[in-house]
Amino acid sequence: MGGTVFIPSFKIEQAQMIMYLLWQLREEGKIPDVLYIIDLPMGVSTFDIFFENRKWHKLSLEDYIAINNINKMFTMITDYKETIDAIYNKASKVVVAASVMVTGGRILSYLERYISLAETTVILEVYQAEVNWGRKLLQGAKEVKIYGKYYPVEAKILEIEGLSAHADQKGLLNWLSALAINLKKYS
């Protein structure tokens, strides 16, 4: 089994941003030409709607074609049987799958098989709440509970900061303070 990278995700636009960044890195020759999988059924449905309704968005034809080319880099999974096939595919791959907090979703099915392998990398790309497995992994958890069974964590756990749309308590308070000041100005 080759090395595999997992990027837990959920939000549609977040997945599209990750796809764009991976495409850009591959175009620049900075990451290998391996299997790239998007296993977000709701996200795949959104892509279908987007491409079937070109008149409803403002992209130029050039941008529309570029996005379509990015999509061609990825295997889009919607059916759980395809997820199982991807899990047992021994080829090196990069998988973007739900759930972003590593608390449910298809990412758990992948991690059940891969979290104990040293050649696995999990990249967490959003703020992880205190009580979820994503945070515990970032804090160095030695084992993770998946579907009622504990698995040793041998995978590398990485975090990409700056992609999260979530704010921590301080960030929210700063935002609310600025909002309150602006509201006072216009009262």
C-alpha cells in the first residue's frame, strides 16, 4: 500500500478551494500525479448542478472551462460502494471526504483502515473544536475510536492554518466588538 493523504472536509466551497489548491500544486509539479478523490456526495451533487446551469452564474467561459478541467483531475464518489472500493484500492491517493471534525461521515471509514499506517497523512484544514477527534489528533492522541473500536494512531497529523472560516472565541469577540462600534456610529 502506498502513502495516502486524507483531508477531512465538508463545506462545498471549502472542498472546491481544496480542489483548486491541489490542482494548482499538481500543475506546478509540486505534488505527484496520483489518484485524487472527492468523496463528498452532497459536494459532487453541487458540482453537477453548477455545471448543468451555466447561465445561473457569472463565470466567464474561460473560467468555466478552467473549473471543468480541475474537476477532471478528481474521481468523484457519491455511492458508498465506490467509497469501499476506494478504501481497498492500494494505490497512493489523496482523499477529500466528510466529516471535517473527524466525528462522523465517510472519513471514518477511510481512517478505520489507514490511521494505523505510518505512510498515511491526515491534513486538518479548519478549526477543530475542543471535543472532537480532529482536535485530539492534533494534540497527539495515540489512539482513536472509530465505530466503537480503538485504533492506534501511526499516521502523520498535519494542520493547515488559514483555510478555516471558523473563528475562535477571541476572533468572534473581536468581530462582535467591531460590529458593535459600527452600529453605534450609525445609530
